[in-house]
Amino acid sequence: MRVVLKGIHKVNGRLATGELKTYYYAWRGGPQIKAKPGTPEFVREYHEAHASARQPRAGTFMTIIARYKAAPEFTGLAQSTRRSYLAYIKLIEEEFGDLPVAALADRRVRGEFKSWRDRFGNTPRKADFAWTVLARILSFAKDRGIVTVNPCERGGRLYSGSRREKIWAEEDIASLLSIAPKEIQLSLMLAIWTGQRQGDLLRLPWSAYDGSHIRLQQSKTGRRIVMPVGTPLKALLDATEHRGPVILTNSLGRPWTGDGFRSSWGKLSDRAGINDLTFHDLRGTAVVRLAIAGATVPQIATFTGHSLRDVEAILDAHYLGRDVQLAEAAVLKLEARTKL
């Protein structure tokens, strides 16, 4: 039976005699396999190389990272979060994988970690995310009794911006809707009429919609949400063909992948001239729309699944006296209650 070995890297070289020779490596940058290809010895060397790569050296930070990746603190995260974490974990492994665990007790190691984070200073959000992942791993190690201190506690942030002030105006929404295919139109309408995250909406099944309400469990918080469906969204959902188990599908009738949706959304936003707003900003936009309509903070939080604090922060960041629509709504309410 033929054995397929994935990732074999071949390099052709010429000997001093002029003879052409092929060298085989377990993977690009990995150890050389000296046995003859196609032999049992070749297969054995290949598997030994990969087994060795998977086994972190005892007493190093890599052992802590390996335990973290196998623990519920990591495996219990949403798939998209794990994927994001893994990109930064790889950076941490490359830089600190061989760091002795004993060195984590040295107060100077915090400075080393800070210096590493500062290398990403030109992209502050990346720097902060890298530090957050490193701090989570060390917090896990402290909680499990592997280390006595977490040298990354209270590290501060380099990025000072916030997307709370990034709100889609009515003209932005209309601009995108005017050029969007029906698949994207439905995703936008779902976002502004439910205030849910992109991942939850892409996974939303038809069974979650009963004709009047949408029921879902948020993947990030675990909250169970029951949302009455507004008339415009209901009309669109009722007119949408069921092309599979999930509501949102691409032009081929297949469920969107996260990357595929982001790519299509980004291209469409560019065409519409919308450069500083994202799909995620529609979640905050839904909060603002509800506030303008007169909904209270508890009502908004119940509807969208935000915490009360997050709803207040979004409204505080967006308004703070700057949006005339909310002021007009307040005056209309006051006029309805008094003649003075």
C-alpha cells in the first residue's frame, strides 16, 4: 500500500562531480531525511521528525503553551477566536518557546515580554492582541500552579481607539443596499434589525425563525436571545428562498465561510465608497437605531444581547450631545407630556 507523506520538502543540488542529487526534508526548514525515498526507513524517519517536533522540550515555556492549547480555557473558545489566538501563539512559540519556565519568576522577564510587544508598535492593535494572548497563557499557568506569578498582568494598551464611535449613517446603509446583491442585502438587514455578530448571523439556521421571532444563542457570550422580527426584515425573510439549512448563503446557494463573506463585503464596501466602517459596526448601529426610536437601555440590551454597560458605552461614545435625532426624539416625548 502506498503511504502518502504530507509536507515533504525536496531540494535539488549538484554535487562536485556534476551529478544532480535530490535532498528530502520532513518539511520546509525541517530535518533532512537520509533514508532512500519509498523505503520503510524513509517513512520511519519522517514520522520520528514530526513526533519530535510535537514534543516540546521539558522545562521550557513551550510545555506551558502545549498544555494551554489542550485545556478547556482554549478549546472552549469560539472557533474564530481560537484561529486568531493560534496566529499569535505561533509568534510566541517562535520567540519564547525555549525560554526556561524558571525564568518566568525573574522580574526582568516582564521587560523582555514588553520589548517583544513593542516590536509591533507600528500596529498597536496587533501589539495589544499579542500581549493579551501571552497574558492569557501565563494566567492559565498561574491558575494551574505551574508558575507563581504572571509577569504580563496589567500590561496596559498601546491602541487607544474604539469602534464605538463607528456608526453607519442612513445614507451609508442606503448606498450599500443600492449596489448589493440580494445575498448581501439580507445580511445587512439582519445585522441592523438584530444587532448580532457576523459569525452568529452566518450560522443562523432557518429553524431559528418562526415567522415572528428569531431565537439564537450567542457563540461568544452564551446568552440566549429572543428577538421580535421587525416588519421590513420579516418581509425580506419571508420572500427569501430557502437554499439550505442556514439563512445566509452566497450566490451559489452555499453557506458563507467567514473569509469568503469578509472578502465579498469588503469589495462591495469599496465600490460603495465606504472605507472606515465594517460589518461589525452594524452591531453598534443597531443599538443607536433602537435608542433613536425611543428604546431604553435595558430594552436594547435585552434585544441585542449587549451588557447594560456596553449599551451605555456605545450610546455615550456616539452621542454625548452630538446627534440631533436623539435630542429631537426627547423633545417630542416632552411635548407629548406637557404644555408648558
